[in-house]
Amino acid sequence: MTATGAVWRNWSRTEAVRPLRVERPAGAEAVQRAVAAAAASGLRIKPVGSGHSFTGIAVTPGVQLDMTGVSGVLDADAATGRVTLGAGTRLHELPELLAPYGLALENMGDIDRQTISGATSTGTHGTGLGFGGLATQIVAARLVTGTGELITVSESERPELLPAVRLGLGALGVLVDVTLQLVPRYVLHAVERPRPIDEVLDHWHELVRDADHFEFYWFPHTATALTKTNTRLPGDAPRRPLGRASRWLDDEVLANGLFRAVAAAGRVAPGTTSTLARLTDAVTRHSGDRDFSDFSPAVFTTHRSVRFREMEYAVPLEAVPDAFREVRALIERKGWRISFPIEVRAAASDDNWLSTAYGRESGYIAVHRYFRENHREYFAGVEEIMRGYGGRPHWGKLHTQNAQSLREVYPRFDDFLRVRDELDPERRFSNAYLDHVLGDGVAADIVADDTARESAGAA
């Protein structure tokens, strides 16, 4: 199905574009036809998911592919734990889809609005030193290349491409489906406690190594961190889920509602931000003392309705306390009034070439600003600190790095580019963001055509 493109915007309202046309394929053959048609017209073509990336990684001035029709469970083997999902499957659909097989994702982030292909392609991750990002769970994938060929990459077919294809930034082809190695469904026992921030930093290494999953949030201008520790239990363990009323009060009224009110008030009267942050801290310390257990998706994920902008950097695990303290000192030195918390997580080392955790255990420091506030000076200052520690930016979150600087922190960067040259020699799947972070090398006719449309669409 083809339609004229309306203006597309991402969730955080950092990107907008009016694609020339939108196609809604129902399967691999339809994707191949769409790629062939784009090539015949000299256009770029890209799939788009839920729009939860803050960067322009999904911006599609030429042909936009809506992959909603390529979703759901395509194949499943409960015995081996391997499940093949259509690329357009949303993470929030997985609990219901996987329940008949008694399976679950090994780990998750805290947002479940993304598609499985978008989440893996941008390096979405959760927390826990025993677990890699979502892309590490991929054991096979089918994708349509820039020449229109449908290829399979797996442990037995073109296995040398797996470290590139698992986390491919949408630069190697259009993912049609992915096969994941899942685990038996499990329960998480969640303990959420406020603790002094200096105590958390002093004991960072023990906290993150002694728990299955550990993370914390810190509200600038306060002395308290909200820590979250999740312990994995068997799927038949007793559950004590949050009641509907309790979850609504804590997550909707106090989290989203309070964040929205504080951010809006701070924008109108910046001088009140510190006072409001301390109020938020007090309320959070009261409401953030929770102890419950439930199936993993209900514990890992939360609902976020307040729009914001985010930048997240991965640094070597051991650098987290020092890097965090530098960010805290920077905020105070600059006198910035920051209403949104800083989030800190950890992940295992992995071997995906463009993974932020490639070759090293990593800690993640994420900063946020309300979407109606100017984030640039704050993010630039934090980014400078992170780069001093060899930081790698999340591909789907705001940053200013380019191909030259990224090559310095990714040992297999040029190997990835060689795979890109093979699978998309004409850069059919590129856009302005990918040109910036990977280098252009794009056919001149595509660049000129799409640059004009991108400018018009974002206006």
C-alpha cells in the first residue's frame, strides 16, 4: 500500500520530515518491491518505527516504510527458546505474544514503545552487568539489501555479518524479521529505595556487581538518589505486583504528573527549579520506597508521558563515579536549573561492532531536559566530560559526534563500513544523520534530491 507522505515527527519533537511517499509492506517481497522502486526513482528509502529515537536516524525524506504490517510471532520453538518476530513488532506487545510459549526477553530497557527492529538497531539496553543490550539476543535476521536482495544472516549463514547486522543503525538494509534467543519467563523482585547520592557513588562497584539489575536516578540540586535493584526469580515464584491504584498514583500522578508540573514551572520561572527539585526529591523519597515482584516486563518498564530530550553516553564501568561527579560539579558551577533527573545504568561487554558496550563493561549516564527547554548548552557540557572518558553516545539519543570522532572509540568502525559498502553500495538507506555519523560517500543524485526534501519537510 502506498500513500502520499504527511509530516512525520518523532516522539520528542526534535525531528520532522514530509516523505515523498509512505509504503506499508505486508512482507519481505513487498519490501523488496519498495526498495527496487525507490532505486529506480533515485530515492532513498527507510523504515520507521515508533519514532522514539531523539536523533534523526529514522528521518526519511524519500520513501518511508511503515512496517506495522510486518509484525507478530512468525515462528517459535519453546524448547530452544528461539522466536522469530516481524520487524515491526512493538516491545509492549511481547508479553502477550510470548506468554503461550512461557518465554521472555532476557533483559529490557525502561521504555517499551519501540519496535524490536528499531530498538536493536539503535543499541537500546537495560541495566545489569550479566546482560547485554537487546541486540545481543539476536541469533538470526533477514533483511533486504540496497540492491533489493533478501538475505539471511545467522550462526550458519553469513555469520561474519552478525556483529554488524544485529546493531546496524538502519544503514545496512531493511530488517524484515529477527530471531531472538529468549529465556523462560521469570519474576523480578524489585526494591526501590532512596539513598544519599554520595553513598551510592562511593559504593557503585559493589552495588552494580552484587545485583542482577541495578540503576539509580538523581535529581540535580538534591542530595538523594532513587536506587532500583531487581533480583531475578523463577517464573513460578510468588508475585506481589503493584496494585492498579498504587501504580497509577506513583507512576502517573507522582512521576509523570509531578515531572510535567515541575518542568513547566521551571521553564516559566527558572529560579524556582532548585526549590521544586527539592520538593520533587521529598515526594520521591516518600513514594520511591517500594518493594514488589511481578513478571519481568511489568517491572522493567514504566510509562513516560512527559516529553523530553535525552543524551546518553556509555563510559568504562569504573569511570562512572568520577564522570558523574564532574557532571554534578558542572551543573553547580554553571548555575543551571535542571528539572529532570540523571539516570545511571550498567551493561555487560558485548561483541557487536557498533554497540556502545563493545569490548568493555559499560556504565551509562543519561541526561534529560523538558522538551520545551533549550537543552544544547547543558548537553554540550556533559558531552565534553563524557568524551574525556572515551564515551560512546547512544545512537538514538542526542549527541554531536561525527564519523571521525566515532572511529576513535569504535575499534571495528571501518569493518562496519566495509559491510555497509557490500550491502548498500549506493547508500539507498542513508540520510543526513547517517551521513554525519558514518561518513557520506553517497551518490550525488540521491544527496541532492533528499536534502531538498528533508529541508522542506522539517520547515
